[in-house]
Amino acid sequence: MTTYEAVIGLETHIQLNTNTKIFCSCKADSWGAEANSNVCPVCTGLPGVLPVFNAAVAEKGVILAHAMHADVQNVSIFDRKNYFYPDLPKGYQISQFFKPIALGGYLDVPIPAEGDNEAYSRKVGINRLHLEEDAGKSKHAYGKMQVDFNRCGVPLVEMVTEPDIRTAKEASQYLTRLRQLLRWLGISEADMEKGHLRCDANVSIREKGSNVLNTKTEIKNVNSIAAVEEAIVKEIARQIKLAEKGEEVRPWTLEWDDDAGELRKMRSKETAADYRYFQEPDLLEVKLSDKEIANMLKDFPEMPLERCQRFEAEYELPTYDAEVLTADRVLSEYFETAIKAYGGDAKKVSNWVMNDISRMMNDEGISAEQLKLTPQGLADMLKMLDEKKINQSTAKSVLRKVQESGKTPEQVVKEEGLGLVSDDSAIRTVCEKLIADNPKEVESYRAGKDSLIGWFVGQVMREMRGKADPGVAREVLQELLQG
């Protein structure tokens, strides 16, 4: 029986988070705005207008290219990609074809263990990385085609991989790591639902062990990473079924219907010749000196995988903790600043950031940048825990109160009287009354039911509104109950 393997390449369109569009001064991101409310003569292609290149687009393109280990070109040019569609008012798209801003590169993609398969890493090569403008958006409704030009001229990076991906899972992991990287670098919001990150998948199959590149199909209109994976799985199965029946795979462009979970034929796949590329006559070459490129990269950050590995080695964190903490750059910096301020057990800081702080962020819909509990504040709160000035329950409450008020943990504890009572005499008074009021429980404890000590401690904590030092309460209770 013939065994097949998939050959997959991904084309991603990445919306750069510049303030303005690539060739005009219209706002770059108009998500949710009224249709055709964020346009001008330039981005709608009116006669006689001239584009002016936004230099911030080049800078963000260089940063991404460097992160992808690509070769940034000192000279790149823009070209006209000619095609006719209602959402392309000029009748052509300004893109880069002959001399893109970067060539080559790769992304190392860790593939987690699944079932009987061990974890491994896939090196996905990058064929080209170029700048271009976005087209508008069209949709069919009420028997008519409606066109919104707000997205015309939004700056994009199109990045095309080599056909190095072999499974749908590898494709989804590539997109997951790419999305993380884009947010880490601060060059794109990378929200697929809002179109900040869009992906087309080129899929073919071949006999396992073969080096032949067979006819491929292209999957479009996929708006989530999970949907990309599902669509590729279904297309691989469809092509294998055709091959087993001896039928030919045709080079179709396929549309993904997310609601139905189905692929549908859109049209035959275009080639570069169909677009009749030629150099854009209204734009000069983009020239970047080595000094300018170096200046763009002067604040280039440590990469997510490198930081993850360092957290494991330097702070002796489990791999899971390190991966969670480095999923977001700001959160990873929050953790590292907190551990340096705390100077204690890194795992304790990790637990608080991953569990209580992350849970609060999710509950309130806030990001790490919006945390009012500073890394120093978290360190101070952990020190209060270590010094038994507050207990775990109080600390969790303080966390929420700090976020609500913006005050420091020390201020909240002091103003609301949340500090632990460690005074032996005050705790002893409560314990003596508790023992006097519960003779049956005392008798059971003295008869050998040692587990009741937890009940007694809980009653003391409730009576003292959680302010009693539970260790001191336990010691006093054991002393009185033994009598």
C-alpha cells in the first residue's frame, strides 16, 4: 500500500501596526469603522495622485526580516501587480516582486509531543519576504457585492515559506510561533479574526521518500489557526483519495467555509505571469545603508525561544513554566523584574504570575501592561508572605484590591487591617473560647481523631477574619487540647 506525505507551504500576510497607511496619511487600522470612512484619493486610486512611502513600514519590515534570519537588501523596489477585482480600485496592487526587502531566512518551530510521537523541531525556510499594500474588502449580501475600501493601502508584509512543512500540526505550530514573534517584536497585533494575520496554505502530496513536488492547491479565506489545521487535514485526505483512485489533482484555489467546515473551489490558481509585474514608476527605490539597518536593529530584543531556554537554565524553571512565561514579552519581563526584586524562589514567583496574576488578567480582560501591581509590588507582597505578615488567602485578596485601587500592597494591608495577628495572647483567648464552646469536638480529638485540628484552626481563622497566623493558632490549639 502506498504511503503518502504532505508537502505544505504557507503564505502569510502580516498587517504592520504603523500609525498610517503605506502610501498615504490615512489611519492604518480602521477595524470596526464605518465602511469607506477611512479613505483618501491616494488609497482609492483616483487619477493624478502620487504615493509617498511610509518609512516606518521599512523599519518594521527590517525588524521582522532580522528575526527570521533573512538577508535584508540594501536596495528594494516596488512593482505593480496587475489584476482586476472590485476591491482593488487602481486595477493593480503596489507590491514587491523583482527586488523584495529581504530574501531567505528561516523559523525554528518546536513541535510538541503528541500521542506516541516525541517532540521535535522543524526548520521552516523562508523563500521571500516583501512589502506591499492591502486591497479592500468585498462581500456578497442581499444579492449584491458590497465593497469597503478602508483596508486599501494598509501596510503588509507578505512572507512565503519554502515547502518544508509536512503536517497540518506543523503548519498550525508555525503560525502559533509566528504570531507570538510578531507580538513579541511589537510590529503587528497579529489578530487573525481582525485580519491582522492572514494565511493561505499551498498543499500537495507525494509518495513518502520522494523528492518530487506535485501539483498543489491553495487554501484561502481561513481566519484562525485551528481552521488552518482543519482545512489542511481535509485537503490532504481529499488529495490522497484522488491519488488512490488514479485521478488527477488540479491546481485549484480553494475557499474554506468555516461554518460548514468544508473546502469549496473558487477558481484556477494564478501564476506570476498572470499578474504582469513591472516596476512601479511613481516610487523611488527603497535604499537602506548598513548604518541605517543597524540603527533600526539597535534595540532588537532577546527572542522568545532563547528567553525560554534561559529561564529554564538560569531560574531552574520547568519547561512548561518557561513556555507560559515567555508566550508574551511584557509578561516575561514582568516575571524577570519581579524575581530580581524578590531575590527568592523563582518557582514561587512563577506560580503567582502564571496562576493568580494571569487569572486576574483573564477575568478583567487586561494585558500585562495594564497591571497596577508592579513587579516590585509583587516582590514586596511575597516578602510579606515569607515574613508571615499576611497569609496566602489575604495575599490573593490584596492582589485584586491593588488592581482596583492602584495602591501598593503595603498600603492596602495597612489601611484595611489585613496583617496577620501573631500575638500569642490574642490568639490564645480565641482558642480557649473555641474549646470551651465545642466539648464534643474536643472529646473526639482527644479520643484520637487528630484530623479535627484542621477544623479547629479553620474556626479560629474565621473568628479572627483570616488575620490569625495559622501556625501560631495550630501550636496554641495543640497545647490546649492536649491538656
